[in-house]
Amino acid sequence: MNNTKFEVIICIVNTGFSEEVMNAARKCGARGGTVLRGRGTANPEAESLFGIAIQPEKEIVMILVKKSLKNDILHALYKAVGLDTPGQGIAFTMPVESVVGLTVTDGIPTEDGKPKEDAKSTKK
């Protein structure tokens, strides 16, 4: 059984649609993401199979989320930038074993399940 508390959502869209990805994800609780530039390598048979013209230049958006948010965000991405939209996006998730570098204000619990105290709020 997978006990991970986080998932990474990876959404690949045509260039210029990463903001639409993030707007849809934020409405469902995501806090931010990372955008990478990429290039698709589909062949002509794939274009005719899916009935779409495949734009080679892509943006890959990676969004780290709590597992409980995953399904809502995927559904929002499908509606906002799915294959039937100009963004022609696909999205998938992968479990995340460990996470470092998140701030306390991210509201993410520590390994023992309790929220960490915010150092800023404890100062007087």
C-alpha cells in the first residue's frame, strides 16, 4: 500500500498555456508549480490517431500537492487545458516519497503528522 502524502502532477501543454494550468490548479488548492520548456516528438500516425495537430514546442508544469487535492486538480486541468482545448494538454501523477524545502506556511505536517510551529509566529 502506498502511504505517500504527496503527489506530483505533471501537465504537458502547448507553449503558452502554463498560466492556464496554474490558474486551474490554484483554484483547487495548489500553491505553485515549476514550468519547464520541452519539445514533443510525436509522429504523423499519432496525429491522425488522435485527430489533432501536435505542436512540437511544449511546456511541462510540475505541481507538488497534497494527495487529497490530486483528483480535483486533475479534473480542473482536463477541463481547462485537456486534449479538446487549444492547450492540448495531458496530465498524470506520480507518488512522492519524501519532501524537503517546504516552508511552515505551506501548512504541511511533519513526519509525525503534526504541523510544525512557524518560527516567525513564536517570536515576540
